[in-house]
Amino acid sequence: MRGDVIPDMRKLLLVEDDAFTARVLALTLSRFGYDTLTASGGEQAVDLVRSDGTIDLILMDIDLGGGIDGTEAARRILAIRKLPIVFLTSHSEREMVEKVKGITRYGYVIKNAGDFVLQSSIEMAFELFDTHEKLRREESRLRTLVQTIPDLVWLKDRYGVYLQCNGMFERFFGAKEADIVGKTDFDFVDGELAQFFREHDRLAMEAGKPTRNEEWLTFASDGRRGLFETIKTPLKDEKGDLVGILGIARDITERKQAEESLHQSREALQESEERVKAKLETILSPEGEIASLDLEDIIDAKRLQRLMDDFFLLTNMGIGIIDIRGKILVATGWQDICTRFHRVNPETCEYCRESDFELTQGIEPGTFKEYRCKNNLWDIATPIYIGGKHLGNIFLGQFFYTDDEIDYEAFRAQARKFGFDEADYIAALDRAPRWTRERVSATMRFYTDLAGLVSNLSYGNIKLARALEEKELLLKELKHRVKNSLAIVSSLISMNMDRIADERDSRIFLEAVGRINSISAIYEQLNSTGSLDRIDLDAYVRDLVGMLAETYTVDPEKIRFTRNIESMDLPLKVAAPLGLILNELITNAIKYAYPGNADGEVRISVERSGDSAILRVADDGPGLPQDFDPERADSLGLRIAFMLAEQIGGRLIFEEGGGTNAAVTFKA
């Protein structure tokens, strides 16, 4: 039976097999202000709890006649959900009380003890249950907090036996908390390390306050190794007696690396006065010895960086120029697998240094040497000798040959061994370039030639370059050699194009030749004018158009190029990007406006507008498709063109009108 329901009234389940007793008790409970359900047997009580989630407390008779008794019913109910159960019985024997205590401890009321005792027992059971639930929630919140923090957290008793730990600590031991609790360090690590842990436990307990120490830890779960700062705090009970020790360990590997980097930077800034004076003496005095100079004292690293940045845009081949001490002077196109992984981890970085060392031993000027490092990628180097002294090297690295079979499982094992995120590491691996051996050889011949150019800037050339005329001669030679080297690269690509059957691959190589020629045209103008850093824009556009027409075998009777270029000289830093943009726009006109040498006209104009200028390229072809957005196009060439326009402080736009009309603003 059930009484009238009052809002927020607590609901009790009365389990009593005697119908009369049940009715009397139900009326009594209603007077106490409780909503009451009744069940005459243990099975019925279990079913009611399973179907009704609003029951707050159970009054359970122990002797229920047929079926399961009250104690068994209580066990089954508690397996379904946590509820306060008060046993109501006529038994007062010690054995019966002990039996009930083994199930629940919310109350034991003798029948006919009186309404006051019954009501008080129920209220106390509610208070006790609410207190237990509050403590359980608090404990759950604290445990969630401890489990989610990235530090290692553990608790031991005073004898070194584990009482509790969090998930990060589980990864360190490579075991679950249930398998760690009750054991000591000697069950999980070697004896020497376990003794080290116990010694620091002892020091903390003797100090009576938190103590700190640093230690290298290797995680059993994945082999990751790191430097950790550990704080151990002695724990005492309410009487002040020592009961255990709390440990917290935080990974400080990155912080230590940053501190070491800062320390090295400070040491570099505090370079001895004698060394600085010696360098100045060498540079300023004809009698100075080259032995006191570093490579960075001799080369123009910034100019080389710009040159190689442009070369990377054209060829997607990276470079590193590193002096004999390992200092990076020029770097472009380095791969994520190197910069985010191999050069960051101490052990894999040591593999990189070992590769650098192997490549530079016994290598002669004008040659190059390849080596497959322990990180399983290829590196190649050619030396830079100046005045007979080996001062640095040019590196090409972090790549695979197209005929290499990549062992992905070995790389996954390497990720696990060194603590890399496996998915990120494999993604970086997939981004590492795959090149043919012929392409690598051609590039290294170019780099060897470049090393020869750099070598010509020896101490003797530095003395000659003190006079402007001698310096101009060196720069002209550099321009000439770079132009020739670009021509070699262009020729190598062109010679191999006849072997390429795939139309898409052939088009990619053809576009690369066009971009190389746009840079080569700059050096052609520099050589013809005698200028060191400025070119005539009209002559440059004329030469570039001629090269593109030759590259794409344009029929001059069908596709006509007209120029209207306002007279102006441009600095190299503007001319090079502008030439690449112009190359892209003219190439697109040839390919899409006039496929198959269809009749048409490409108009190229440049006019000043204040301190800026506007380059326009227009054709009378079909124009851009209706839904085509150039800024979101998949074309690599267009993406480069938009990027280069921003680089020269301008903007590339496509204007409305017949055909395709592109305009680029730039600082003149």
C-alpha cells in the first residue's frame, strides 16, 4: 500500500510479510511524514527497487517467510543501487546483529521498541547516508582531480608500500593502480633505482617537511625518458604521528632545455674580448691570419638566405649552411620530422650530430658525400673550404630516395621509443620529400658549385674587397655563377622532360623551368647593365616574355605579346618576386586563354601611381569561370603569386572585363 504523496516527501519501502504489521507500520510512517510503499517478500522488494528509482530508504524485516530472507534481499538491492537499509526485527541475538552489520550499518530496530525509537532510527539513517554520499562525492572529485593532472602523484605508507597513485604514475610503472597498491618500488624498478627512491623518502620523513630532488625517469609504458622534479611531503595523522609520504613529480625536460639554451646564448654574448679583437685584427690588418675567423665572419649569410629562399620556392629543395662548430647560418626548407622531432629529443639529436660528423670527415673540396643517419633518413653534404681551411658545410637532408622502401613499423617503434606522438610523427614522415637520385645529384652539383663560390670569398678576397671595385668584381662573378647554375638546373630539367610520359608531371616540370627562367632573367639584366642590385623593368619583362614563349613553343603569328612599361629601375628584392608573379600570370594565359596556340593577344603594362606602381596582365580569352575564386584555388602557382604580392607590400587582384585581367600593386 501507499499513503498520499506530498511534494518533496521522502519515500520509504517497507518490507514485511505480515499484512497486519505492515499496515500498522505504514500508518505510523505516514504520520512521520513519509510516503510509503510495501512489499510482502524479498523478491518483490528487489523488483520494486529495480523499477522505482525514487525510493529513498528501506525498512527491512529479516524473517520474511517463504522465499529469500531480509539479509539476502538487502544484498541484492545494494547490488542494484546504494540505499540506506534499516533492519526491523524481533531478533536481538548477537549473532543476528553481527550478520546484519556485514551487510549494512544504517540501523537495527527491534519491533515494538516504540514510535520514537523508530522515527529517530530512520532520521539517523538518512543523516548517515547523506553524510556518506557527500564524502563519496568529495572523494570522487578529489580523485578525478588527481587522476587528470599531468604530474605523477602517489601515496606510500611509512614503510614504502604504495597506497594510491594516479594515471600518469601508472604509465611510469607500466601497471594499473590495483596492481601497484600493496607493493613497493622494488617490485617495479631495478634495485639501485628503488633504493634511490627509498633514500629520498627517508630524507623527506626525517626532514619533517617537503623536500625536492631531480631525477631522470623512463616510462615503462612507452619508453619515454624525461627529467623530473620530485617533491616529497611527509604525512601525519591528527596526533602528529608519521603515517606516510606524498610524492608529486613534474616533467621539467623542456624547461631545462630552455634554461640550457639561455645559458648557451649568454655564453655566446660574453665571448671573450681577446677573440673579438683578434677577429677585428684579422679583418682590418693585411697580416691577419684566417684561422681566427669563423665562416659567418666571411660570408653574407643574409644574401645567401634570400637566394636560397628563392631557390627553394623554385625547386622545393632545402638547404642548410652550417659552420664547423655546428652553428646554422642559412636554413630553408627544413622538414618537420627534423625540426619538431629529431632535433628536439636529446637522443635523436645526437644521431643528427653523428650524421653531421660522419658526412664532414675526409671530404674534399668540390665533392659531396651521402650518409643514412640512425634516424633512417638521408643526409648529403659538400664542404666549404676558405684559404685551405675547412670552415663549414652545405647540407641537403631529411629526405628519401624514390626507390627506398620505407619501414613504417620501424618509424612507429622509434616514435614509441623516444616518446613522440605516433600519429604526428608518422604524418611528419609522410611529408618528408621523396626525390630521384638524378634530381638529388643535380641539386648537389649546384650546391657544390655554390660552395665553390663561397670558397672564393677567402681571406685573400676579403683583402681585395676592401676596395669597392674589387667587391663589385666578386659580386659580378657571383651573379655570373648563379646565372650559369640556374641555367644548368633548367637544362637538366628540360633534358629529362622528354622521358616523362605523364602530361601532369610534364606540366609541373615545364612550370618549374619557367620559374627558374624568371630568376635567371634578373641575373641576365644585372650582367648586361653592370648594376649590382637594380634592373631595368622593361628589359626584364621583354627577356622574360621571350623565355616563356620559347619554353611553351608559342607561335608568334597566333599569340601576340604587347608591352607598355613605364621606365623604371627596380631593386632585386622587388624584381625577383614580381618576375615570379608575371611568370605565373603569363603562363596561365598561354595555358588557359589560348590552348593549342589559339589566336589572341596578351597585354602587359606597368604604370606609376604615387610611390607605387601597378602591373597589369590581360588577355582576350574566355576569362575566369563564373564560380572560380582565385584566392581559394588549388593552384600552387597562384598561391605563390598571392604570397609574393604580399611580400613586396602589394596585392594581387583579378578585375572584371572581357578575358582575364590581373593587376598587382607594388612599391616602385
